Amino acid sequence: MSFSKQKEIKEYIKAKKTLKPREIERKFDLTKSTTRRYLVKLEDEGFIKRPFGEVVLNQKGNYIDKLAVEEVKVNVEVKKEIAKTASVFAKDYINVYVDGGSSCFYLLEYLDLSTNVYTNSIYNAMHAIDLGFQNVNIIGGKIKIKSLSTLNTDLRSLENLKFQIAFLGVNGIDEDGNLTTTQVEQGSMKNYIAQHSDLVVVLATKEKFGYGTFYNFTPKNKTVLVVTDYEKKKEFEQLNLIRIKMKEEQNGRN
């Protein structure tokens, strides 16, 4: 599927609000099966609903941010492989920042329990405690209900914090390789954490590639590693991608 075509389809759906799949087929000269693949992806994102054979724009809330408790149940095998690969970079670090998001949720399962975990995610903090971490720290702020994470509007409260490594989630990575998220406060905090960390590792499933959301939080003059299941293509060659290998790929080489 084409990222640019997906964007065009999104804009068309936004303009029409409600339409039939065959309208998309005709408009973009697509086969029925190709149209269905695009619509399944957009429905998984929460961008559309498909009641009774129609395509309906989801105008309730922010479709990119699913509830944390729902998001961790989606694409679990891939997220766990990404988390496992990313965890290698934690090495013997003591102070580790773990962002909100489902891939970071699973990352906790591969970190040493002696790690001092800092996070803005209530949900991930609870998971860390359940796993047996003894030093779990919440960075405060206003609670974002959907993701069960905090938004810190006063970054001065973080001035004395510096992390050896920060694991960050992302809502979208645009064609220029920019890391983006949906809110200014959230993006400002991610950027600040990245700038005050020795190493930054972003966890991103392949669905995050090809479009940007509202706020670009890409840190300047900082090497960022992106652990993903996305197969690197020319448009993202500027990124330091570390691609995981799924079990079926590993088995195919044996």
C-alpha cells in the first residue's frame, strides 16, 4: 500500500464524512481487495467506522490515541519483539525513562528489576509495580485520560533529571523522518526528555510510518535509534532504523 495514496483517501473521507467503499474504488482506481486493505488499516487506527457496508469518518475524539488498556491488546507479538530488541540498549543503566504507550508497556517485561524506572504513564507504572520493580517514579502533571499518562506543562520541574537512556513512543513518523505526537504538551515533554538523555530509543510499529501528527518533537543534535518492524525504504533512509526479525523470518532462514 502507498502512504501517499492512504493520505489522499483520508482527505477524501474527511471531505465526504460518509460514503460507500465503491466510491473510493472508483475515485482512486483501486481494486476491491486493495480498497478493503486500506479501510481495514484506517479502521484499526480508529480513523473510520464501517457499519452496514458504509465508511464513516470517526469524528469523536482523537482517533490516533486509543485507550491504553485497549492498545496493549493490539499487535502484541510484534510489540513484544520490538520491546525485547529495544531492551538490549538498556544495558546496565540504573536510571531509565520509559514513555507511555503499549510498546513501552511491554518493554518493562525485559528490563532488570533493579532498574530505577521513571515514567509519565500511570498504566505503565502500575505494570512495573506488578512486575516487581521496587523503584517506580511517576513524573507528574495533568492526566491524559485516553493514554493514562501525564502532561507536564511546567518543564522546569524536570530540570534536575537526566537519564542514561529514554525509551519513547511515537504517534507518527512523517516522510521527512520527523517524530510526531498529537499534543503540544505531550510533544514538549518528549522533546525535553530526549534532550536530557544520553541515549534515545524510539519504539514504533510499522503503522506509525508515513504520516505526521500535530507536533514534531524530534530532538536536535541527538542520535535517535528507532526499533521497528518496518522494512526500511528510501524515504526513511535518514533514520537510524533497527528492524526486528519476526519468528517466521527466523524460521525461514533455518
